[in-house]
Amino acid sequence: MTDERSAAPDDGAWMRRALALAERGWGHTAPNPMVGAVVVQDGVVVGEGWHAHYGGPHAEVEALRAAGERARGATLYVSLEPCNHFGKTPPCTDAILAAGVRRVVAACVDPSPVAGGGAERLREAGVEVTVGVEDASAREINAPFFHAFSSERPFVRLKLALSLDGAVADRSRQPAWLTGELARREVHRMRAGVDAIAVGIGTVLTDDPELTVRHAPPPRVAPMRVVFDTSARLPRTSKLAKTAAQVPVIVVCWAPEPAHAAALEHTGVMLLHAATSRDALVGLRERGVRSLLVEGGAALASALIQEALVDRLIIFRAPLVLGKGALNAFGAVPPVPVADAPRWRLLRTQRFEDDEMSIYAPPAAGGGRAI
């Protein structure tokens, strides 16, 4: 249950600080959420902390440890309801009660049936609890975590680099960077925060990508690489096949040629047989993928958009016009009259030199500020 009616005037500002701290755990906390915490005494920060890595101390414990005795009678701001169970660490509610905190402000309720219930326990112990401050932003930074409790497929982010006229490639279809270095570094940062990175077979045959995190701090676990490839045509000489023994590669297929499929499996590539995109996503979830970054190409992007399987659409717009014959990103999506076209919601924009990133949520999705 959320209750913002008891929120104080400064609660939003302190919670935004907690959310900023939470994002320091990017790429290192999954499958746990990213969480930040701030201890405030008489309008002054006396302790801060965040969940730095999976299995390590939670944000509340780190912040209370930093505050020490100054936590007694203070207010604790935390971006997720404190946990109330023994997992890899003891319950955060125990640490909060032991520290003598007077008031706890949580951004949102923990959806976990195992870890949740911390707010109620604190209230029963006499601690004042407010839940719901910056709720939408808190849910957005941990969107895959919340999504996992209500869906059998991964949370899907579709990332595309486009020209001003909506193309992903020029008429030659030859590999070429549309965006600049800063935008590409941001994509690598995004890669570090997901369980898997996916492309279609056309992208592999054209670009021979590695789909690894190279231009950002490495994550705790390297993302799996996924190729949507109906016939399992992935070349054994590709960078993906050659490195499948080091970082997992999954080929989503339906009618592979038996001999080539067997040869791929011999290199360490795993085959996932699925008749539809949705079946493929469910199969990936069963293999531990809760968050998926899809990086094209145009055919795969169009299929996922058409089947309403995209949770966040991330567009990097480059200041180029590629003209007639260029490959349109959504050219395979069936035509829709303007009056009937679903309107995506803009969550965030950011400039990377002359490139601009825009992040959209689908019409029916909730959420706040994107990451």
C-alpha cells in the first residue's frame, strides 16, 4: 500500500538522491534490483549507501553503517521498500529497528512475495513509514525487476540507430556507423545492464558483431548473445560462434538444417527452437533472461513492434539524411492510418554530441524516467 499523504516537502529531493545512488549498482546487482538509501538528520545527510553488487550488503545497511549513531531518530530514504526476509543477507528491517530510525520513506513497494512486507513490519514496531515518493521513477530504473513478477517473458528494450529520415542503413547495405562515439559508448553502458543482447541474422551476416561490453565498465556477468535466425544460418566462422564457449550464444530457430545445426552446437552455440517471437522470448526467460536489449536489424525490429513485444523503444537519431533506397527501420510494419496509430510516450531525451537519444514507452505501459 502506498501513501504519499504523509510526505514532507523535502522528501522528493532526498528520494531523488537515493535513486541516483541506486544507479551506481548498474550491471552488478541483477537479479536483485538497484537500490539507494540516504539517512537524513535535521535536514542534513548523515549517511548514504547503495546495493553495490549481488549478494553484498543492501543499500539501507550501507547507509546506516555510514551514519552510525547519527541514524538514531533520523529519517531513512530508500528507493525500494526494505526487505523483510533472510536471503543472502539478514532483513534490512532488523538493521533499521536496531539503528533507532524514526521514519522511513520508501519510493515503492517490493513486489516480491518473499522479500516484501517490510513497511508493515516497521509500522508495527512504531516506525513512521511513507511509501510512494518518486514511485514512477523508482519503478523505471528497475523496470525489468518489476516486469519479472507479472510476465513470463523478458523485459524488452529495442535500440535502433536511425538517420533523420528513419533509415538504419544506406542503399548499399554496407556496415557503417550512423552515430558518433559517445552514443556508441552509451549503448555499451546499456549492454552492461541487461541479461542478453539480441540481433537478427541479417545483422550478423552484414556486421559480424561481437555483442559484448567493451566501452563501458564490465558487468558482474557478461550478457548472453542471442541471434534470431529461423534457419540457424549463423556462420561457424562468425565472431559469435568462435566465442560461444566463453560467453553464451543462443540461436533462436525453427527449421534449421540438421548438419549445420549440429556443427553450431559443437562450437558451443545453443539452439532454442521457437515458432513465434513470443515463444522465443518465453524460452529465453526460461534460460534466465529477464532483460533483453535488441539491437536490430530492421526485420526483427518490425516483427517485435508489430507483435507488441517491445517495452521500451530507444532511438538514437543521427544528423544524416540517407535518401532513396535506404533501409527504413519499420518498413516491414503493416500500414496504419494516422487516426488508428498507437502513440508511444516519450520518457526521456539526451544529447550525445550531435546525436539525440529518445526513449519511449508503448501506449499501454506505465513508468516514469527511463534509464
